[in-house]
Amino acid sequence: MGTSQSSQDTRTLQVDKEGVIEITGDVYKRLAGLPEEQRRGGGRGGGETLTDEQVAALRRQIENEYRQRIVDKSNENHRIKTEEFARAIQEVESKFLKQTGTPVCGDLQQEVYSCYQEHYKQPLRCSSQVKAFAQAVERERRNAFISSKNT
């Protein structure tokens, strides 16, 4: 590709009417899919001009190889991200979902709900039920706190 002469065997690929790409003989043999023995055994030769069909075939082969690399990397990244997401979910669940409790004072809660439905235009009439429910919840909260300190 430079102006200096190389001692390597080079092949000339006619890419289009304007551009020419020079590659080494080894690269040409590898792209052409020659077996390992033929790649090593080849001697040094002059430049070789490829036909348009050969250039198109090499270009397709190279493009397919790179597409496959991209697909492989994408699949690997997806797998890694999925694993990281699953680990993050487990971590969050272990930290925050431990605190599940049973409903407390369900009967009082139902009384408050029924009162609000019955007196939806006058909610202050339900203040005694709300106060009883709040006291029961507070009592249960204290009991839970005391029992957690004892364990």
C-alpha cells in the first residue's frame, strides 16, 4: 500500500474501476479458502489480477465473516446483560422483599371501608372507626418491633 517495495508476495485485487487493493499471497490464499498445506507451499509470484466475480466472492466472504462476528458478540452481550439483570433482581429481592407481613386488624379495616362507603359525603362520621383502626395498627407495629428486638 505504500510506495516502498516489499519482499512479500502480493496480489492485486481490482475492487472497482478506480481503486486497487494489494494483499499478500498468504491473505489471498486464506481468503480463497485454500487448505493450510497449500498456503505454506506456495512460492513467491508476481501480482495477480482477480476477476470481478472473484473480488465479489471474497468481499461477500469477508462481509459474512464480520457479520457472524457481530452476531456472536451481540449474543454474548445479551447473555451477559441477562445474567447481570437476574443477579440484580436477586439482590434487590434479598434486600427488600423479606419484609412481608400478614394483614392486621382486618375487621377494623373493613369497618372503616364500609363506613366511608356509607357516608361518602360525610367522612367525619367515620372518625371513631378510623381512630380505633389506627390504634390497633400502632399496637401491632409496637408488638412486631418488640418481638424483633427479642430475636
